[in-house]
Amino acid sequence: MHAMWSRLFWPAVALVMVSVAALLFRHALFVAVRRWSGHRTTEDSLFLHAIRVPSMLWCIVLGLFVAIPAVWIYNYLTSRIEYFNVEMDNSSSELVDFFIRKTA
């Protein structure tokens, strides 16, 4: 169980960081549009209300777009490292066996 959580920690961090950055960028864009429009008409505020929820969902989608490949890459790299570790263990034990036979 601990191995699963350790494998999901960094991708979860990537999801949160990208989503927060996208939400901050979204907020900055909304502030800029509000200042630009000056709330002159109700159409401007209706436009902002109409895109508020979909833009928030797209921020989460962007975070998932980064986090899911991050999980795949992280799992691939950890499996390659584990494979390399096993190969190094096998090679070192063969080398030790070779020197033990050579001296005996």
C-alpha cells in the first residue's frame, strides 16, 4: 500500500501545481477583462459568468493532461531503475563468484 502512495505522490503534486497555476492565470485574465470592460454593459458580465465554470473545468483538465503522462513516465522510469538494480545485483554476484573460483 505504501508503494502505491509513493508512486502517486509526485504526479499528484504535478496535478495540483498545474491546476493552481492555470486557475491563477484564469483569475488574472478575468481581472483584465473586467478592467477592460469596466462593466459598461450587462453583456460583459453575462459573458464572464458564462465562461466562469467551463474555464475552471479546463484548468482541471490541463492539470490532468500533465499529471497522467507524469504517472506513466514515473512508473516507467522506476521500473527501469528496478530492472537496472536487479541486473547490477546479478552482475556483481557473478563477478564475486568468478573471483572466488579464480582464487580457490
